[in-house]
Amino acid sequence: MAKVRTRIAPSPSGPLHVGTARAALFSELYSHGQGGKFIIRIEDTDQERSKPEYEQAILEGLKWLGLTWDEGPDIGGDFGPYRQSERTESYTAALTKLLDNGTAYTEAGSEAIKLTVEPQEVTFNDLIRGEVTTHSDTWGGDFVIARSATDPVFHLAVVVDDAAMEISHVIRGEDHLSNTARHILLQRALGLPEPAYAHLPLLMDDQRRKLSKRAGDTDLLSYRDQGYLPEAMVNYLALLGWSPKDDREHLTHDELLKVFSLAGVQKGGAIFSEEKLVAVNKAYLRELSASDLLARARNHLEAAGYTIDDESYWSAALQTEQERVATLAELPAAVEFYKPDWPADYEAPALIWKKSTKEATLDVLGKLVEFLSAVAEDSYTAEALEQTLMQWIADNQRDRGETLWPMRYALTGREHSPGPFEVAAVLGRKLTVERLTAAHAKLK
RNA sequence: GGCCCGUUCGUCUAAUGGUUAGGACACUGGUUUUUCACACCAGCAACAGGGGUUCGAUUCCCCUACGGGCUACCA
């Protein structure tokens, strides 16, 4: 069996589109899943729109996803260079060949070169859709393959490069489906081999339109910035238009490598909806170890003005929110009250539980300060606190809510927060007592 | 308009010539509970429509409708 070589060929005329990222993922899974090679080729024949910073952003995005490539503009390879702007000689040679054998001609009154196309039907076997037939009249027969003798157009460059780079399978979006017939004609005219084609269903927005910038975020890296985990994005993207045919939904990149196949690819377009992405992200978020969580959240926290000097403190703080947030980006706001200098700017009456009174709350707060001040430092853990405090509540025949609500509120200033024992354990005895004391004074 | 591709719960999807058409997310209700969340349990919800073929079609064929893509000297 011939070696499998797939590629992603982004145009550096904008950030990495999520659709491109998905095509890259599918291409990478397909080749690496069977010991093949995955290549990145930058299609920058449009010099007006192509920008080096976009190339950087695209590679950064693919890297963020955890994809690896065997050849590309950044690492080179045996079939380089991997930027079309650096491969003009091969296009010129192809053009010369076509011009010489009479299958192409220079259009009268311009520099543009067109391929001569006899009216005909072109059929190819799409690996996802089966046989697809197009008639050359569809696009008007002859078509432009270069703006000038040294300035090829996408169609020519793609065909020449796919052959030169020995691409065996072209896995790309359905928006290219109607270009394929032209590419095949070009391959025939140049005497080049025909790679296998697989056209992926398009990603759509919630209006069922092709996912576009104005409808939402199409920039893959914006999802990184919004605090999504790359593993979650990979898992989610893989499930958009593909399934393993069983009920598994949680699939890591390694697992995908084992089970991915084009047979599982859907034909219809899929809506990219953040709803499920959030759910997937939550699932991956909760699998993170404490140190990993801190490492991943660090940028978000620092960008929000946090100084992470005490790593074990913040790591513990983050853990209490780990199962509560949807993205890393929510963490800075979520752990605000863990700041040692947290201002406690809540309204005092909020300390009173719905079924309690001001008097009872003041009493509880006072007793809590006494009790907690007496707890040994080494017993100041969430588990131990829960045990001793619950016992204390029982012994004093108090109501749980009447005790725990003011405690949590005094420590966090929130109606919704992690449990009071957890929070207290992270804050430590000193801060806990200080905050309870302050709450007592504030309510009084 | 022309050409091409598509169409299973709201969304992502599974399965099948004969099933109570399965799962996940979302949603709803319940349990638990100091709040929210989590967890657990339960529920709601789909074969676009019409013709065929067939003993029997969601499944195969045709038509229609609807949706999408392409229709550039962008990729």
C-alpha cells in the first residue's frame, strides 16, 4: 500500500478558522492513524492578502490543538519549501509545459493564462460522498490558471504542489468540491497522478450558514483566549461531522488516532455550537490535576491582575472552583474572594440566612470566631472542619443553614460559592477568623 | 438563475428492509443539600413531504420542498 500523505493548505490571509482547524485535525488523524505523514503547506499565492503574522497565528493555532506535522514551513522537510510563494519555479515550469504542448494559452488582451478544456464530464470518487460528476460547462470550460507566467492561481499551485509533495489524500472542506473537477483536468494535462479526495461537510453557524466571522467566533485561537482547553476543542471538533459509530463521546487525541476513519464522516453540514463545547470543556477541566489546573489558569489569572506567588495557596483555591466553572477564563472572577486583601464589600444584611434573624446571625458569627480560633492549625482542613463544625452544630442544637450560610457569606460575599469548609480550609485559620470577625462587626 | 452536495430529537449523532428508532448536550421534574454547582433518578423530544419497489420502508429508487456550497486573474 502506498504511503499515506495528507496536508492542510491554509491561506495566511486571516487567523486560523475553526473549519480549517477541523480539516487539519481530520487530515492529521487520517495520516498519523495509519503511520502516514501530515504536511502543512502555506498557500500564499495571493500576495495582497497574505501576511506573515497570519502564518504564525495559523501554526500557533494548530500547535495549540496539539497537532503535530512531519513537514511544514517551520520545520522544513524533503519536499520543501512549504510556502507557495517560494515555489514559483515549479509553477512556471508547469505553465511552460502546458503552453508548449498547447493545452494552455495566454488570453488575448491580458497576461492571464487559461487551460483549454474540451467540453466533458469529469467523474471522481469522493471518499465520503461516493461518485461525483461535474460537467466542464458548469464553470464555462477554459479557466484561468495564472495571472501571468510567474503568478499562478490557486488551482494550478494546488495541483502542482500536491503532486510534488506526493500527497495521497486530499481531505478538505466541501466548499472545494466544485473545484475538484478542474484540479483533475489540470492533473491530466500535466500528466500528474490523481490523489484521493474526501470532502468534509461544512461547519455552519446557528443560522445554518457557512460559519463566518460575523456570526460568531471563527478564530480558533479566540477559543484558547476564552479559556477552552485544547483537548476539549479537539474532542469537540472531531465529533462535528464524525463519530466513532458507538456511543463514545469522550475521545482524546490518542484515542482518536486509533479509531478515526473517513467512513464515520457525516455528509450533512454540522452546526458549530458552543453549548456542547462548554460541556466537553467542563469534562476535561475536571480531569486536570491541581498543578495542571494552576499552570493552565496562570495566564488568565495574571492577565486579570493576580500575582501568583503562593502556588500552593492558589492551586488549592482553584481546585474549589474546578468543577464549577465552564472555562479557564471564568477562574479569575471565580476565585476573587481568595485574594488575601479581598475587600468584603457585600451588604451586611445578606449575612442573615433566609430562615434566620439578625440576632441569631450575630450570635452564630461570634461563636464561630471563638470556636474556629480554638481549632488547631493542623486540623484546619476541609474534612476535619466539616466534622468538627457539624458536631458543634449538633451539640449546640443549631440549624445548619443558620450557621453555615453566614459563614460562607462572610468568607466569600456570595450567595453561590464552594462549600464553607472548603473555602475556610483554603483561606486558613487567620483569614477565616478575620473575615468572620469583620462580618460580625459589619452586621452589628 | 445554473451546477454540485445534502436532509434522523432544539443541537451533535447511532442503528435498521420488520426496533418501544439508541446515546450525548440542552431543557423539564425529582432526590440530595447551608447556596449554587456536582452527582443520581425520571421525563420531554426526530426518521422533511409525496410517490413508487416490497409481505413490510426511516432504510432502496424517483419527484418535490427545504438547506448549504460553488458560480473570481481569493483560497
